[in-house]
Amino acid sequence: MRRKEFRDLASPEEARQVVDALDLRPDDETVPLREARGRVLAARIEEPVRLDLAGEVHAGVAPDVRVDAGTCVEVSTGAVLPPGADAVVMVERTERDDGAVLVRTSLAPGDRVMFAGADVAAGERALGPGTVLTPREVGLLSALGVEAVPVRGRPTVGVISTGDELVRPGQPLDSDAGEIHDVNSYTIATAVEEAGGEARLYPHTGDDYDAMEAVLREAADDCDLVLSSGSTSASAVDVVYRVIEASGELLLHGVAVKPGKPMLVGRLAGSAYVGLPGYPVSALTIFRTFVAPAIRDAAGLPDSRTATVEGAMAVRERYAEGRLRYMPVGLLEPGPDESLPGEDTADGTGAGAGASGGTLVYPVDKGSGATTSLVEADGVVAVPRPRYLGVGSRQGLRRLRDGVTDVAVVTGEAAPDDAVGLGGWRREWGLVVPAGNPDGVDGLADLVDNELGFVNRTTDAGLRGTLGDALAELAEDRGVDRHDLVGAIDGFEVAVRAHESPARKVQAGAAEAGLGLRSTAEALGTGFVPCGAERVRVFAAEGRREKPGVRQLERAIEEADDVLDSLPGYGR
């Protein structure tokens, strides 16, 4: 027999990794309790609860059964809970036993239940003005049953190219006459639509005064904004600015930008007018820099967001003109050990790169008339709008502490560390009851002493904390344990998220009392039993107080006396 030789030995670590990677686990098994000593339990064991099965409820069908003590009902996902039920257990955690169900897991009120209004409650803001409707927002509107929505109108923009040398794409060119295809009409029209406008193309016109005036007036009569390209310089053959001066109002002629100096801004026949340079790169640069933001604002869209990338010039690029320059560039990631020659010149007329690593920036500018400059340049990206998140005081404090938010609205006396107060107000809170207060509710003690159905707020709500403090005082006055006192309130653990939801439950007859504000009760026409005044304060993250939006909010709070006086139950 040939002897086996071990020439390439694995290290102990390699051997351990190979063995650890082997799949050795067998399937779980069930053994008699007498043989279970030393074995490892594979699942949680709990004493099952036996419940009689009273019926079933399917999604889209109103319940016709009731859950009483010792019974349960089988429900489909999405079905309405029958009366008497306040929790759901997964089928996987149950067993059937001769017409009964054995429940092998513990449950708490609200488990696996989505309350009405958990997504968006009645009276709660679902979407506000200025929201851009993406598929997510359209889905939310569909869930709310909204068939049509009011939206901001899209500004209509007339697009006109000028020049005797222009020919529409698809038509033959006369090279001897120096004809070229009309690039700007389609480029600018596409950019208008990208910015949120509705573009309308008009026939291009030559450098004839009467023809130019006619097409400009036609576009001005039809559109909110007229955009022309070409014929904007001050030469003898450029006539657009003369038409605007004679027939409208010329507000601006020329801007210190390269490319794009011969820019016009004015008014014509009640419409806005902007004249773009004729060269495609110049025209699109001026459009994106000055016109697109105005169109987006008119359409109610957020500002276009630009990503800033730091890098070094890969080649020397000279510049001497006293104008802001927009230079089309490309981006390149160098090799790990690559070093580029060149350095900044002493007179400031050139730029180069001399450091290794980082992003390299190289110009792709082939002149204002070279359309390939646009294709070869890298593009832009967008930045999100401020957002408002209704998460409750506790969540707001945590997000403020974690640096997630600039500002948080907090109820009660808690003051976050490392935060700056911007001001605040007080609001009257209490119990919302049916109109006329038929049960004669006089205060929180009635919730404890009488059999009144109550609807609470979720534990992250500041108003829930205020209620908890008041109940703690009541328990101390009575010399009883707070938990025992709370346990006597029917529905204390029935919590809803939106601030109006308890009042709407009372209004619908689902409860005799709910936690809420005087302003909510008066808005819904219900009764109200006051229990106290709650302090509301606005805090800003310490390092963000100087942001313009935060400063503006602080001023608004300082000047809000008239607004507070107009709201029932509000004041300083």
C-alpha cells in the first residue's frame, strides 16, 4: 500500500473554519419527557389556553358574531374585528382540538391589530400643499378613496428658435448656405417639461423684425412664459431685443456669465419673456441656471438639488474673463498610486492638480455651439424637502437628540439637553364627551369610579404623559396604587395615534370619553370636560438655530399671539 504524505498542511484556524462550515444540524424531533434530560429545547413551551370557536369573519364582510369570555373567532387578514375582540393570534401559534382552539402564546390588547386611522386618521393631514405626487403619494390617495385631487397648474412655455440658418430636424440641409438643424427648440422644450412646465413649440423665424414680432406676440397670447433662443446680442442683425423694447418691456439685457452673456428678460403682452443665447450650450446653461428654477417654483415643485463633489483639475485650464463661468466637466476616479502633474499658478489665471488620489475633474467644453459638450458632461442630482413628521413628543425628543431633526415640538415640562428653546404656548386638555355630556362626566375621577368606555392616546404622545401625571396625583390623593387606579379605567389601554381620533371615537358613539383638547371638541361639536392646561414648547438642535428656516420659525412663534387667541383653549 502506497504511503500517504501530507505536504500542504492547513493551519488550525483554517481547519476550524472548514469544520465550522459543515452542516451538521439534524431536524428537530419530539421525545417523551422521560427521555428529555440533557436535550436542547427547540421551541417555546407555554400552557395553552382553550377557547371555544364561535365562528369566523372574512375580509370585506361585516362581523355577525361576538367574542365573549372563553371564546374566539377565526378572522381573515384584513377583516374587521368582531365586537368583544381586542387582539389577534397567528394560526401558527394555535391548535385545533375538537371544536376548540388551543392558544400557545401570550397576548396583549392590540396585538396584530391595525386600528382604524393607524395609517391616516380622519381629520389628520394626509398630504399637504406642495407635496410632489410620486407613486407612493398616489397610493396613499387611492387608499383614502380619493378619485381626483387639486394640483398646481403647469406653466405653459412657448419655445421659439430664431435664425435664418435653422432647419427643422428631418429636413434636408443646404450646406452651401450654411444651414444647420434646429437644436434648441427640442432641447429647451424637453428641459421645460423636465422642470415642470408645459412646452409649446412655435415655428422658428429668421432675423426679420415683422416676422419675429408676429411669432413672439402669438406665443405671448397663448403662454405664461415665452422663451426664444438666438438673436439676443446687440449686433445689427439681432432684432429680438428691439421687438421687446418696442412692444413690451425690456428688464435686462446681458448677464456676467460664461457661456450665456447675451441673455434677455422682459415682458410682452402680459406674459413673461426670456431670451436665451443661440448657441446650444449657452442656451441650456442659462435655462438651467435662471429659468428652470422659476418654472419649478411656478409649478410648485421643490428646488432642483445639486450634489457637490470635491476634486482636482486633471489638466490646466486658463480663465481670464471677469464673468462667472459654467464649464461642462467630466469626473474620473484615478488609480490608487496615480499622481498628476501641475499646480495652481501664482497669478490665478490657471488651475491644475498636483495631489494624488481624489476625484479628477476634466473639461469637456468644446465651445458654446458644440452639442457634444452637453452629452459628455456629468449631470446633477436632487436634494429632499424638509419634512414634517408627526411622531409625538417622546419620539421627537429622541430624534432631536440623535440629530435627525432640526426642530421638535414637546409637551410637558421635559427639557432636552443640548437644545435651544424657540418659544411655546399652553393648550387646554381634558375629556372629550358626547354633546351635552349625557353621563355627567365631571373629571378624571369619573373614569375610575363609573363604567365609562374610554379612548386613550398612544404612549409616545405628550398628552398621554400629561394624563399619566394627573392620574398619579389622583392616586396619591386617594392613597391607592397608581396601577390599580389605572386598571379601573375601562379602555385605558385602547390607544389611538392621531390627536383627533379619541374625539372622533366619542363622536361616533364608540366610547363615552376620550383624551383630547378643547379645540378639537369645539371643532367637532362634542362636549368637553377640562382637566388642565398643558405646556407646549418648540426646541431646536443647538447647532441648527442659525439656519434660515429655524430663525423664521422662531420669529413666527414670537408673533403668534393673534393666532393663539383665535384657537379655543390656546394661549401663552
